[in-house]
Amino acid sequence: MQVRLSPAVARAVLGVSPAELDGAVVALDDLWGREASRIREQLGDASSWRIASR
């Protein structure tokens, strides 16, 4: 999966300057630590890309 973020969102979400990540491929674990495992599990359990309404 690839995620592209605007510079402002990248700083807010990742806590680093977009320039620090320019052209980099960064593992989800390196960005979000243990929370990445939960995200990976949810993606693996998903049967489609549709967002379920709650």
C-alpha cells in the first residue's frame, strides 16, 4: 500500500518534515510502532476496500 500526504498533513500525522522523507520508502512500523500491527491486521481482515458504515 502506498500513501501520499500533503506536506502539512505529513508533518501533523508523522511528526517529521516532509523534506526528511523525500523519496523515502518507510516501513509502517517505523512510523507508528505497535499501532502498525493493528492497522496491518485490520487491512488483512478486510474483505474489500469499501468503508463500512457504523
